[in-house]
Amino acid sequence: MSTETEYIYIVQSSKEPSWCKIGKSNDYERRLKEYNSMTGKSKDNIYSYLFVCEVSDMRQVEKDITERFKLFRQDSKAEIYLCSKEMFANYVKFIKEHKLFIKEINLEPEKNKEVEIVKIEKIVKKETPSLKKRELTPKDVMQKAKKVADDEFYTRYEDIEKEIAMYDKNIWKDKCVFCNCDDAVGNSENRSSAFAWYFLNNFEKFGLKKLICTHYASKKDLFNAGSRGYIFTLNGVKELESDYDDLKLFPEEYDGSFDHPISVKILNEEADIVCTNPPFSRARDYWKLVIDSGKKFLIISNFTNVLNTAYIHYFIDNKVSPGYNRVDWFENPKRQLTDAPGHWYTNLPIINRPRYKNLKIMPLKNIPEKYKKYDDSKTLLVDDCYIPNDYKKPFAISGYSILNGLLEKGYKIVQLKQYEPYIGGKRKFSRVLVQKG
């Protein structure tokens, strides 16, 4: 049996302030040197510790961290976690409250060159709408997803490809796909949005009938597509070899916005499936427009919409379901990666959702005590995707269980607004109230 001291640490790179690494080591000083001697790393990319502590079983603690914060990991095999000031505090709180925690290590100043955990706000213009206008509270852990200037999130091609691969490709056959949010189209990938380029590349494979993309005339010349709004229409396979500029229509005074009368007319009269990434700040308007149209859709929106009072009624009425995947990374106008956690939402059929396995449905008595508690109003709160299957009253859960497909397992949301629990008079994080159907 090893007698070495065991540590859990949180380390961060000066070049990646929106991420941190949470790991284990028997020698945290040596581990830091390893991070700072990695080949291929620039000299000004310095790793520094944010937190180090001694534990009695580092492997178990690391495993529990992985389980508790799995939705914030870069991928299932990485030790890299999404980071902000609030999330860092949550990581430390979880570790220090762990039964295997022994003590925090007081790092010497020279070993703790503090790396500022910056927020996305650093690239935000002063005129960015307030959180109140954007339907979030300051405590919302995903607030920064709504703070990028002008909502200029560019979806990555690989995220579109990953999500659409989960659906039967026959759903696209003989359909008109409408990309109605800033989907510039050019004769190269660099001059096209990822949505437009994906469907251009797969037009023949999917057997599409038509592709329509509307380009928004924003303050910036996005994708070098010109400052005028336009409608791009590809009517069939024969036009794939065309000069795409010849397939653009520039109606007078048309700005290309999703709610312009011309865009709405296309939605109602031509579109079969809508697929795009609407502006986060106008998500409420966009959801209402598209859902009221009755058309099929596959869109990206904020990770926390399943908890937001403005959207909960859509889930209650079965008008929308979480898609298969979350989206952690977007590109900003400078083509730099920006972390702004989103998720896919759809009304297309969801079959054999892989993340069902994250739901731990069992009798209430079998749920570990640390994952269940009662708030001041005697409502049961359940964490970590544990779900009681023998509890008849409403209980409160985090949004992760909804994103993992709980509503497809015989449970329903029973309150039209987000649930705000209080314990000992102190407000806890927002949840959603559900009940077994």
C-alpha cells in the first residue's frame, strides 16, 4: 500500500483562462513543472495553480469530481473543465466538502502566480444588453454565454456534423432546409457559415429538395458576405456547380433578419426544416416564431433554457426536446474560439438517446444521502442526476437531468416557472420541478 501523500489540484494556463485542469498527483510541484515544460507550448503560456489540497484517496476524489461536473468537461476523457469565477468556486466547494478532503495547501507566492479567471465580458462591447434583458440572473452559471458582442457566435462545422449524424438521414429527403439566421453563403468555406456549408456539402447525400439561407445585414460584414441582407436559394443538385453569387436575391430594404416579413413568409410557405444558431439575446422571440410556425427545427440555444421560465412551457407541452449534444465552443468574429455553453434543441424524433445512461433512476432510499435533501418548503431536492422512481410528490432537479432525457422516461415538468429553493433562508441554484407521470 502506498504511503505517498495524495493531492488534488486545479491548474490553469495563462492562454486558456476559460478552462482549468483538475487532476491528481503525489507531487504537485513536479506536476506543475511538467505542465510548464510541455513540448509545443509557447513560452508565455504559463501554468499556475489555482488550488491544491491533500486528500486521503485522490483517485476516488478525482472520480467523484468527474461524475459531479461531467457536463463541464471538454470531453469524456479529458481533465479539462470549463472555468469562470463562479464555477471555480463550485469546484473548490465540492472538493473541500468531500469526505476524503484533508487540508488545503497554502501555496507560496512564487509557486502561485495567480492566473486571473477572466470572463467572456472582456470581449464585450459596452452596449451589450443587460442580463435582465437577456433573461438570466447574475448567479446563472452560464451567464457568459449571453454576453458576446452582438451575439456573434459562429457555430463550428464539426458541432453541426456531430449532431446531425445522430438522426436518420431520411428525415431530410425531399425537404427544404431553411437556415434563417445570418447564414452567409460564398464559394468557399471561409466565406460561408458552417450551417450553409454543411448543407451544401450534403445536399445530394441527403436528397434535399431546396436549401434557403438568409444573410443578416449586421453592423459587421460577416464572412465578407457584404453588408446587405440577401436570400440564397439552391433549387437542386444541378445548381451545386453554380457561382453561388448568382443564386442570391437582394430584395429592397431587406435586412435578412429572421423576423423580417420576407423571412417569415419563407418560413411559413417554403421551409420544411429549420436548422441554425439563432442570436442568444433574441432566443425568446426566435423560439416563439419557429415553434408557432409548426415546422420541424434543429437549433442551438442557451444551455440553461430548460430552467428558464420563458421556455419551460415548451417542454411541458412537448413542443421541444433537448437534442443529443451540448455545444461548448463557438468562434467569435476574429475566428477565435469562445466558450459559451449551448445545447441543441429540436422537435425531430429522438431515438435511443446515449445520455439516458447518465440518469440514475432508483428507489428514493437507495439514493445516497449527500444527493438528496429537503428545502425550507419541504420539497425534495435531488442532485447528480439521481431520480427517485417511487416518490409520488413533485421534486426539484437541475437542468442536466432534462438535457439527459428525463422527460422521455415517464416524468413531467409540473411548474411553469423555474423553482427557486431556499435552505436555511439561503437561496440555492435554480431547478425545475418534476413529478413521475
